[in-house]
Amino acid sequence: MNSLQISLRKSAASWRSQAIHIRLIRLWLGVTWIYAGWDKASDSGFLTQGSPTYIGSQLEGYAAQSPVGSLFNTLIEHAQYVGIFVLLSEFAIGFATLLWIAPTSAALGGFSMSVILWLAGGFYIRPYFFSSDLAYAVLWLSYFLYLTGGRTKVNFSINRRGFMRVGTVGVLAVIASGVGKFFSSSANALSPSSSTNAGKKLIKLSNVPVGGNHSFVLASGEQAILFRTKKGIFAYSKTCTHQGCTVEYSPSNKKLICPCHSANFDPFNGAKVTIGPANAPLPKINVKIQGSWVVLA
Ligand code: FES
């Protein structure tokens, strides 16, 4: 019996022996980590200098805003190796979790990665529960503690057969990365939205004081936000130009902030990027004042 067959048999037995709520957590973590690896492997820009999603740009953003920015600073010149390490690790942790191969080590790896990602881009996200990395850190830690059964001493030693099974995870990670490259597409900046619903009333002008803002949804389902200043009314899509998360306005620092990787956009200066990893401004939405209403132009 080869190591893959052994892994599959052990995996099936482990799934049968676990309670439903643990299976759910394990499935979610394993699948999400594999998806995270796939997302990077299939993004042709992830390892390509100059691309909006280049890992080096993300590291620069982390270096500028993280409380451990100097750590990320030292990694920038090795950005491509860091990127390869991250995507292989994500695949490996995901496969190991689902296949029950060194599950305790995989859970510890998932926890460590989540904490590092939280420090990288989520540390200053307010309120804190918008940071998915922090939530994943708690989930991985809980799963790790479940696996160790509350033991304070955990045995990470590995025998020859175990070594072969860990090797299987490595091979699966490399194969998945190669397949991802085959399906690669560039997650470039989103194209500006066209306001197909011209004339649609958004809000009564009197309900948006000067200095105020108002979030709304376009007919396409895209979220947007308008601002009123002494200079007039203007609006932007809330879809982050990095990887499409929804930005939110932070009144305290007057920026639109992405909860995923903490890109900052200045709505009072063309929604330009002030902190990466995004490097394109948010798409503008054309709005105007018509009578006593703010409408799509
Ligand atoms: S999706 Fe990455 S910063 Fe917004």
C-alpha cells in the first residue's frame, strides 16, 4: 500500500471518529487554506513584479503599516521566494488538515500563518472583528487545542512512514501549484463601473450634510459610497481594486480602508491609494444633484 492510500484510509477513519462540529471546523479550515493557495497559484500577477497583486507590493504595504514592519521590510528583496513559500504552505496545510497527515503540526502552521497575516495587514483594522485573519487564528488555535487534548507537551516527532506521508502533502502542494499556474489569470484592477441606471435617486440632498457620506448599492449589486464636501458631491465603488473585498469608510482617519489586506484609499483625493497592496484608485461613480435629490449621472 503506498503512502497516498495509507493517507486516504487514515483520513477516512479520522473523519468517522470526529464529532460533527469538529468535522465542520476541519473541513472549513482545510478547504479554505487550499483555496487560498489556489487563489495565489492561479493569479499570474502574484509572482510578477509590477502587477497589482505582486507579493512584493503586498510586503511593501505590510512593511509600511504593520507593528512589525521591519520584519516585512527585510523580506521584500526575497519577495518571490516568500510568495512561493506562502502558497506552498497554504496548500500543504490545507491538504494535511483534510487528509489527517501531521494534523497537529498543520494546525500549528495554520495558526502561525494567521497570526503573521493579522500582524501584516489586520492589526489596525477597527473594529477588530473585521479582521478575518484574527478570526482564523482563533479557529486554528481552538482546533490545535482540540487535537492536543489539552496536553501541554505535544509530540511532533515523526517516523519513517509518517515522513513519507508528509512527503505526499508536499507533492500534492507542488502539483496543485502547477495546476493553478495552468489556469492562471490576472486579477488586475477592476474596470470602472458604468452607471447604467442614470437618473436613479440615491438620497435626498438634505439628508447628506456637508462633510457627510452615504453608502448605496448599484443595480449591478456593486456597493458604492458618496461624499458631500464644500466642493460638491462625488462617489466611488466600494470594491477594492486589489482583490475585490468591500472597503469601508473610517471617519477617524478619513480613508476608505479594505478589511482584507488593509489597502487605504483617499476619497478626498480621487480615491487614490495611500497604502497598498492595491495600486489603482477606486472606480469613480458618476453622481449629480437633481432638484432636491442626489442621483446617478
Ligand atoms: S482586497 Fe486586498 S487590499 Fe483590498
